Amino acid sequence: MKTTLLTLLSACVLTGSAWAQAEPDNTGTNARDRDGQKLTATDQSNKPEDIKITADIRKMVVDDASLSLGAKNIKIITIDGVVTLRGPVETAAEKSAIEAHAKHASPVKIVNEIEIKKS
């Protein structure tokens, strides 16, 4: 009994440490963009209308079953009605789909800085 419990506990610890060491695909992009030259999520406006635009786009992106998990994790930053899209996606189709969602929610202006991962 003790051996089985110890084995299960060891397996859980090893699995957990492997997950903790894995980095998300956009970690490098996040580190690169901390230089202040590019918008990040902390630049999001607190105006209610900008928050609503960002939330509407995020909902459409998350609800889109055709998008990968990485694509659903892109940054959506709205300032004075201007939406900036940033982050890595798998394909040009994902990039286009996310931009279409943004255009649907905010007809003002879309700045699409989404990057397609290289194979």
C-alpha cells in the first residue's frame, strides 16, 4: 500500500514539474515586447467602450472552434476604439479569422500585428 502511494505521489510530482517547465509558445514574444516599443495587455484602455470592444472580440475568438489554443491566446488591446492584435498563430487562416472577428466588433481601426509561426 505504501509503495503504491509513494509511486503515485512521485509520478504526480514529476508530471507537475514537467508542466511547470514547459513554456507557452508566446513567451519569447512577450519577453521581446517588454521594451516599451509595442503595445502590451497593460496598455489596454479602461474606458468602458474600449473594454466592451476587447471583451466582444475575445468572446468571438474563444468561441471560434476553428482556432488553435495559441490563436485564442493572442493579445487584444483597445485604445480609443483602435484595436491592436498581437501574438503568434499557426496559420494565415487563423490570422484572417481573428482580424475578421475584430472588424465585426470594432469598425474604427484594426492594427493587425499577429505573426504566423514558422514551420
